[in-house]
Amino acid sequence: MLGQRHGGAGVETRDTERCSEEMTDGATERRKNKRYDVEGIEGCLTFVLNVRILNMSLDGMAVESNHMISVNKEYTIKVNHKDELLDLRGRVIWSKLYRTVVSDEGDVVPIYRAGIRFEGVLSEKTLSLLEFIEKSRILTLEKRILGRFNLKSGDAHMQCPHNFTVKKISLSGMLIESDAPLAADSEFVMTLTRSDDGKELSIRGRVASLLEPELADEPYRIGIEFVSPTDDDRKVLKAYIDSLL
């Protein structure tokens, strides 16, 4: 999960296997590919959160999620309401751990709540938002046009770009450094960009290992396994790696 710094399932610590030297979990096939130390390669992926809307007004909304939502991050928010899609953009102004629940498997799951202030809504999407609120509000004795209304049960998706730095790379995976962790076994389409000429490469990767930092200002070291690359993908990746050497 993004934004959390604690141990748990799928998280390796420095007292266990030293995964800073390994990009994946030890599969023999992946060891056949030589790893290269690289510099000047930045990466980006889009992290998607499923959230439940608690309430909404013209200036913002409150949401609930089982993933931490980072304060001061800007998110793109997609809200579905009766087959109508509303695109919004907002910045998180507060976030807190609200409670914990126990899953059917016996795991303790944190539940977070966050407040989001919309950006650019009034000038660009006021009419759509007013219509959305009008359709979604629960009727009460108070009918303030600019008031805060509870929404009927519904979900939304929040998208946020997540940046990282590539430290090692091979034809089968890479080692990256990130300010926030990624959930074990989660998959993302990742875009790599060379800082000198802007050359880009997009590839799908799976989180294979995670090493937590010893100090708060140190990055997470995350092992990424490339997922089912085609022969053409491998050719493009090899050419990209060759251009780095």
C-alpha cells in the first residue's frame, strides 16, 4: 500500500533476506539475466485507489478507503453515478486512520478517512457538480444550495501518479527506490524515462519484494519483476538497456 511504513505480510525487513542485492524473490530463470547499475532513469506509475464517498460539497469531499491517502497529494477522481461519470481533480488536505477491521482471513485491515479540496471545479465543472449533488443528496429539512450533502452509497476511483528511481535493471526486472511502498504482488504499467534525452519505455511489472528503510528519510527499495513480456517487448527492453550502457 502506498504511504505506509510498517511491517506486515509480504514485507521484508533488514533482519531477513537482504533483498537490496536482489530484485526478485530468487527464481532461477530471472537470475540468468545480468543486472546493470543505472543512473538518471526516473519512473512513473499510476496508483489507483477504490474509495467510498462519505459526503460531498461544492468545495470538496470526504472519502474512506483501506489504503492510506497521502496528505498534500493531488488526485484525479472519477465518480460513477447512475452510469454518469464525473471527472474531478482535488488535493488531500487531511488524512487519518479511522478504525481497523478484521477480514475473513483474520488479517487486521486499517480503514482511513481523508478530506479532499477540489481544484478547478467551480470554473470548469460547476453545473455538472451541482447536478450531481442534487441527484445524490438525501432530502432533509435543510436545503442549502451550497451545503454539504450525504451521498447515496457509491464508490469512486482516485488516481495519483507515483514516481520512483531505477537503481538496477535487467531483461527480467529492476530494483527501484521510492518514497512510499507498493503492495506485494500488485501489478502496474510503468513508464521509464531517461533524464538526458527523455527517451521513454513502458512495461508492466509486478512487485516481487519490498525492503523497508531503517531511517525515516531513506527510500523503500522495491524489486520489480517484468510480467509476461513478449518477444517484441524484450527486443525493445534490450535496446533500451543497451542505450544506457
